[in-house]
Amino acid sequence: MIITHTLRALVAALPLAAVTLPALADIKDYEFQLAQSEFKQGNGVVMTVKLIDKRSGKPVPDAVIFAKRIDMEPEGMATMASPIEALPASETGAYSFRTNLVMEGSWRLSLGAKVQGETGTLENKLILKALP
Ligand SMILES: [Cu+2]
């Protein structure tokens, strides 16, 4: 009987307990940020982004970047894309890529990622510049 009563009390308390838990993270709490946004135009450009938890400002490691694209959409040339390859991480929460900025001007880096422990997909578009 005591056990039954305890269980009943626990079950009754569950909805309240759920309400008082800290708010769960949302995929919108995360953001990719460019470590640097200006590069010398040319081949072999290495770009680094940091994945930041906006609530804490801390870098987030081990994201799975399943989509990446760089193109000149900001210059009205969305179809002008360049090859882009992932490089090993240089530090925790940092993600690096090598590309060929074949033309001076503004480029758009589009990333799609899964964050460990979060549902949903993070999609960010970052603007960078290729300078002469
Ligand atoms: Cu172009």
C-alpha cells in the first residue's frame, strides 16, 4: 500500500516536475560564426567557423556538417559555386573548410548541421568577402 501511494504521488507530481525543469535547448540556440570574414581571393583559402551555443557563448564540438556550399549569391551569381572540402578541426567547436575563391567580391557560405543531443537541423548562411 505504501508503495502504491508513493507511486501515485510520484505520478501526480510528474507534470509539475516537468514544468520546473530548465528550458530545453532548441536548435535555434546555436549559430555558426565566421572566425574571419575577409580573405585574399584565390585558391586554397581556409575558412574557419565556430559553432556557438548562444545561451552560454561557448563553442560546441562534434557537430555533423552534412551540407556545405559556397557561392556568389550576394553578387547575383547564386549558380557560381566553388568546391569546398572539410578540414580537421583546429580547436574545440571550430570547423574549417578549404575552398577556391575564384573571383573577388562577396561569397555566401551555406552550412547544414546536426548538433549533438539536439533534434532539428541547423542551417546558417554566412557572408564573406574575397579581396584582391
Ligand atoms: Cu562570381
